[in-house]
Amino acid sequence: MSAPNGNRSDRSPWNRLLLVPIVLPLLPFLFNSDEPRLLGFPMFYWLQLAFIAVGVTCTTIVYQMTKRGR
């Protein structure tokens, strides 16, 4: 491993977007109900799957916006 120099790639403002999939599932008012149902599943279950999609989307956006040309 090389010694770290002054050019840190983790200082990008795009990295703040990674907070969305962390904070979003911690908001109980979003999923604190049984209705509406989607294909018979209560809101809690399909919203958890939506949180996964949000996490993947945010991670992909941050990766694409912060990668450097090789």
C-alpha cells in the first residue's frame, strides 16, 4: 500500500447521497401502517424491497459520479 497523499477521493459531495438509504428506513412513519397492500403484501414488506432499490440506485449514482478515468 502506498502512503496517502493529499488527494482523497472520499471528499466528494456526492458521498452525502449515501446517507439516504441509511436514514430512510429509520423513519417509522413511512411504514407504520398495514395499508396500502401490494399484491396482498402489507406496506411494510414491499416498502423494505423499495428501500433496497433506493440503496442500489444511490450507490450506483455515487459510484458513477465519483469514479475517475483510468
